[in-house]
Amino acid sequence: MSVKIGNIDLGEFPLLLAPMEDVSDPPFRYVCKKNGADLMYTEFISSEGLIRDAYKSRQKLDIFEYERPIGIQIFGSDIESMREATRIASVVEPDLIDINYGCPVKNVACRGAGASLLQDVDKMVKMTKAVIESTHLPVTVKTRLGWDDQTKNVYEVAERLQDIGIKALTVHGRTRSQMYKGQADWSIIRDIKKNPRVFIPIFGNGDVDSVEKAANWRMEYEIDGIMIGRAAIGYPWIFREIKHYFKTGERLPGPTLNERVQVCRTHLEKSIAWKGPKTGIFEMRRHYANYFKGIPDFKLYRMKLVSLENIEDIISVLEEIEVQFENEIA
């Protein structure tokens, strides 16, 4: 059976790309989409930034036809600002609006946004209602299990947000106080899915970093789909590999060295096309180590890649890598 968010058909068991700050920009989304991500989100966008017309926030609204279906994710602590930001985000016609009630980072959560709304579910409900009323698009939510171990209240959150009209819920299997440490606990996500009152799609997020884990957790936790974040950084092939495994029960071989080089190069070219040469080259530097993870003695090449300032030099180093390490990765 297909999973649907409003009228958006995501297929039988969708794989979602998590919204990650400073990572989930259009160049990165491009390579993930090419490798099978079914639904993607922008980096989270500050409602206050959108209203003030801050350049960085506005730039995050850039979406492209080939990315669809795509959601714009917003966060904030003020209900009126969220209402206004929703209107602004809706104008660029994403496929859905997602609200971030999960970010644990201090400058977001401690300003009363992100995961800190888990401490005030009444306000969370009011804010969500305001967002739903301000757009013609489906509204979804991403959140955590609760603020800390004593207040795992996502079961109540799921019911109350569904009752006012959200169309899907993604739950990261940690509390806010865990940040990204310890193991994600998906058992509460399963409980939400099994709640007879809950009928919207429930997606699980947290620690899915292998094909086997995706397959096992799909069965064990009975969710509607999986959201993948950190495991896709430098490894967009994870979507393709999981899908192949679901279909055939067999593991696809990992990407060849040629593929790693080509996808890294595509990512770089898209980055430059979107942000201009200076920023595009600079912001790509955080990705090289991930694309070539596991290659022995790679440090010298990484140092070269992160110090070069024009695209021709970087491409010639990428070509050199392909020749130098062709026997290291079969």
C-alpha cells in the first residue's frame, strides 16, 4: 500500500532525507535524489529570518522541480512569526510545510523553538494550528521522544497534532537532553504507530546507517518509512542500497571509486552553480572526507582539496585520486 501525505504519493515504504543544517542544501539534495531519496526537506529555516528577509533564510527557500516532492522546514518560538513565515514559504510552492519541534541545539531550543516546544505541548498545538491555517499545503511535523527521560510525551503529541490536521509525523528516537548521543530508541515510535487512534504516516529517524538496520527496523517497528540524515553525508548511495535490498534481499556492492569521484564532482559543480565559485568551493570542503572515507592514506589529498580555490585545480586532484587509488576500491 502506498504511503500518502495529503495527495502526495510516496510509494510503498518511502526513504526520506532529513533536513540537516549546513548540509541539506540543493546541491546535496540533488545527489541524494539521483540515488533514490523519495522525499526531501530544506535545511530548517528560521521564521524570524524569513520575516526579516534575511538573505541566508531566503536563500534556503530555493527549491527545484527535479527535487519534488520537497518540503520546506521552518522553526520558531513565536506563533505570529510562524504564521507569517508559513505564508512566505508557501509562495514558492513546495509540496509541503514541515515544522521543526526536534532540533536540540541550544540557540534554537533554548530560545523556545525546536525541541523546547516539547515542554509546552499546548503552545505546540496552538503553533501547529496557526501554521495549518496559514497554508493550502499539507503540514507535517518532526519531533523527538520528549524533552528528557522523565517527559517522553510524544505519544500525546502525536494524537493532539493529528487531531488538528497534520498529515504526517517524523519522530527522532531520542529525547532533547540526549542531543545526538546514546542510542536512538524506536520502541515508542512503534507504540505511536500501533495506537489505533493514529492514522497518519509515522516515520522513524535516528541511527539508520546500514541496509540491514533499515530492513530490520522496518519489520520490527512497523513504521511507514524511514528518515535518514547523517548516514547520507558523503554517501548518498545509501538510499539506492536500501531500496535494492528491500526489493531483492541482496546487498548492492558499494560505489566504485569512479562513482565516488563523479558524484563528488557533480556535488561540487552544483554547489558552484547555486552559490557562486567562492562560497560553492568553500562550502564543499566539509564533504570531501566523507566522499572518500575508508581510503587509506587519503589525508594528503584531502588537505589539497580543502586548500584549493579554483574548480579546475580541484577537478584535476579528483582525477588524480581516481588514478592513484583505483586498486584500493574494487
